[in-house]
Amino acid sequence: MTHDALTIRPGSHLSLAGAPARVEETLELTVDDFTWHSHRLSGHPDADWLTVEDDEGTLSLTLWKDRPALPERGEPGDRNVVCDGTELRRNEDGTGTYRSLPSGRSGRYAYADYRLGGTLVAFERFDDGAWEPSTGRHIPAFGVQVTGGSS
């Protein structure tokens, strides 16, 4: 068993804060010169995605839950949006490229991230699709264990 979140790939079996999950797909996302990975999960009771970012040796892990009804007020890209009754301020937005593993599908990616304290909301759009909202929470690196490889 390894604790290295950087080894996660499609087919990986994980333990995320004690709950099992399997990686169904990995999106490699690139904005400017920065690349990170977002892993689509199955089997986890509280998360649909795990984002793994390695920013110059600092590992950041975030669990995301799809929330199609958000925002309650505002639009992705606005300076402020209201989600779950809380007004959040845009933290970051931009565009880049994505590549899906294992399918090899690729294209353009847009995002708008919002934050208030520990509350995280992200809106993502792939190619010309609809905005996909999700809420997130950071987890410590030791909260992720890779328990098996591709099956």
C-alpha cells in the first residue's frame, strides 16, 4: 500500500478519509504552465471527484461533490455568487486545456472558483458544455491511501 496521491490513475482503488472509492476517469487540467489532476470517483458516499495539485512540492487535495442546483444567485464568473445561502467571492477564474484518461478525449476548459473561509465552490465548463458546479473541502494528504491498482 502506498500513500502517494501522485500515483492515482484510472482504475486505482482508494481509501479517502476511511471511505472506499475507485477512480473511473482522470482529467489532466492545464492552465498556462500549471497542470493538476481531477479524478472522477465511484463508490464514495460524500465525493464525486478528488483533485490532486502539486504546487512546487506542496500537495493540495480536495474532495468535490457535484451540486447541479448551484448557484442560487449569480452566474459563474460573476464577482459574487450565493450558494447554500452564503455569498461567496470569486477567488480565481480562467481557461485552459484538458485531457481525459483513459479515453484520450481533449479540449478547452474554463473555471470559476469561489471561496469564503473553508467553503469552496467551483464551476467548470468543458468545451461548449454547461457549467458544472460542485462544492469542495480540503483533506490532508495522509487522508488518501492508494489501496490497489487497475483492475
